[in-house]
Amino acid sequence: MPDPRPVALLALLLAAACEDLTDPDAVPPIVTIRGVVTAAPDDSVFLTGVAVDPFEGTLPDSALHWSVNEEPAGTGATVGIRMPVTGVVTVELRARGHRGEAVAAHEISVAEPGRLLWSATLPPRSWWNLAAAGGDVLVLSDSVVRIGRGLTLVGTYAGRLVGAVPGSRDVYLLSAGVLSRVSAAGDPVWSLDSASGPAAVMPDGGVVIGRSEMERRAPDGTLIWRRAWLGGTVPTTVNADRDGRLLVSFRGWASVVSAAGDSLATFAPSSLPQCGLVRGLFPGPNGEVLSFAAPPPRSAGGCIVWRDAATGMVRRTYVAGELRLEFDAGEHVAIGADGTVYVGLDNGAVVAIGGDGEERWWAGPREAVCRYRRADEPPRSARAPALGADGTIFHHAAGRLTAVAPDGSIMWTATTSDDEVADGCYLETSAPLLTQDGRVLVVADSRLLAFAAGTVADSTALWGQADGGPSRGRGPR
């Protein structure tokens, strides 16, 4: 059985007073039972419990008895069971001591992968995207709407999201040329004027602003350094890798800059005619960076180029054949831990390109579905897929959400738009966002939709027991 990867966590707490069976005047013991329910990728559910008697201490494993839907499920501190595909199950934990017995029960609703769990209506907008910050969901459009647990509205912020501050609920926003660090409550922590260029959040919680003189600011807004490159040219994109190196592109050229502000390497446009100008630079595995280039309008092509981050030397090149990599293709891909590049297409397909530069598989349709394009136009790169902890690839386009296994087989699809193809590449869709509790969120037709990414055991905190009677709770249905 694989190690469990929690997609839902259920904390169960029971305090029970049971009478001494041999001495009715004795002070009854208190038995505390705590259980944890987590769902694993293979749909197994692991139950863990402990019972403590103040007179006897921790009760042995043999005193803990589990049942599911009134059927015995095992004895001991930990048991593993297979949950049904869907429905509601009742889990019961019973602890038996010398002075009494305590029972705890709870109902857990189970949703199969791809099932719509809930939806929420959003105001009409021309484009949407999603991000996460401090456990909250950020709905991005011409403003930022912050949604907390239970679909509670935390706040609405004006501006464009730069990124979330690591280890904090704060975010960085750009609005009318002002860069601000903003708290979860919407209060500015600090602000900087004349910051109209691209920006990136650093691993330490600071930020880099890409203008004619690039600046790096500490988390408190203090200036760390200021530099100018290529005669003060304003960058088109700025990204930061895990080591704090900056990946900067300048309309065809690109540079790698150290966290200290020193230029490490500069990349000229590729000499391959089908690769065109460098349109973005993004971090890759094994000390490499990935640059993207777009082909001429309406034609298939475009390139992904793997380069040595220290020297800028080209290591491998992928030239697209049946698809078109758009000018912002770097924002349309997800990179796996093994270096595989997953490209999401506007027709709903996903293409996997190995770290060796070779195409591994193509999952989904190969033809274009956009109604306002010519029939002979190739599908284009679109919103970036999301990668699950178990390697599942989630992609949202063409009015559907698709889950693809690491081998390229389609696991399930779910409709997200009332219109079957939804014009194929309309802008009122978002990239998928995976949450810690096993949901995959998307926006379509001005609705925020939550689907079960895998089997979801859905429940909340629980039980207390009094007067020795059994305690039962109910989770959300």
C-alpha cells in the first residue's frame, strides 16, 4: 500500500466518562479517543486512534476496535480500508478499558474523482485565473477576490497579482504603477511608486521589479540593489527560481541574474528559423533554464530550448510540429519533478515533452475547436496544467476539465461549460488550481467550480461524549 497522501484531514475528539463496573462509588475514568482519517491516492482510507484512561494510561492496540457501516474494519491504532466510490459511510471507533467503554462515530461523505462538489457565481468578466495564498483562494480578473474556507469572502483588492509571499498570507499587487505588499485584510504593508514593469516574488518574501533599472526589495520594502541591463531596456518578463536567481527576458534576448544582482549569462535569439525570438525564460530542473519562442502567425511551430543556466549554452531543443506555441507559451506549461514539460492546448489536449526534448505523448484531440479560427489552424498552447502530488495532470480548456495519468491515459473528464465546446479558446476560463483538501478549482462561464481531484473523504471535526453514551457527529453532505 503506498504512503498516504492526505487530501482530507478529519480530527476526531471524544471525552467519555464511564462508570466503574466493580465499584459504583468510584470516580469514573475518562477515555479520550482521537482518530484521523486521510485518503490515499489508491482510494484507501487510513484510520488512526488512541485511547487514554487516566487510571490505566494509554490503552493497548487490542482495546481499539473499528467498524465501517456497522461491519468490523479492524483492531489497533491504525487500520486501512477501501472506501466506496461514492456515498456516505459511518466510521465508528470503540475503546474498551477495564472500567468502561467509549464509542465515537462519524459519517463521511465520499465523492468520486471528477464529481462537481460545489459552484459559486462570480460577476461577469472577460478573463479569469486562480491562485493560492496562505490557505485562501485568490480569484483573479481586473481585481483580486480573496475567498477563505467555507466560501467566505475575505476581501477584494484592486490591481494585478504579482504573487503570494512565502510563509505568509500577504500578497504583492500592482495597481496604476504602484507595487504594494498587502495583508490578508487588504491593508498595505508598504508601497513603491513607478513600478509599471514586470515583477517577481523572491524565495525570501522580497520582490524584484523589472523596470529600466531593476530593483530588488527586501520583504520590508528596503532597497537591496538597483541595476540596469541592455542600456536600460525594460524587461518583458521576470521570473525567480528556487535559489533566488532571476530569469529576465528583453524582447528576444534573455539574461540570468544572481540574487545579488550580478549578470551570470546572456542568451541571444536561437539560430533556428522556426524558433524565432526568445519570449520568456523560466526555471527548469538540473541547473537548466527553459526559453520559449513563437512561430509566425497562424502557423504551427515554436520551440522550447533547454539551456545551461551558468553559460547559456543550448543543450536540447524541441520544435513543435502539430501545435503552436504562443508568444507567452512559458505561462502555458507545467514542469514535473523529472523535467517533463506538460503543455496545455486550447482544444483541451495535453502534450508531454520529456527532459530529452522528445515528445512522449499527446492526450486528447489533435484538431482545433475554436469556432472563430480557420479549420486548418493548429491547436495552440493555452492555460497551464496543474500537477497533482501523485503525478496526475489536470487541464482546463474547451469547456471541460481533464485529468491525465502520467502515462498519458485520460482518467476522467468533467464538463465546465453549458456550451459543449465554449468556442474552444474563450477567455472566461481559468487554469486549474489544486487545493490541500483534494479539490481542483476552475472558473468557467463566471462560475467558480470545485471538483473532486481524487476520491475525497469529506468531514469536519467532531465529537464529544457525555454520561457514558455513544457520541455521533455528521460531516457535510
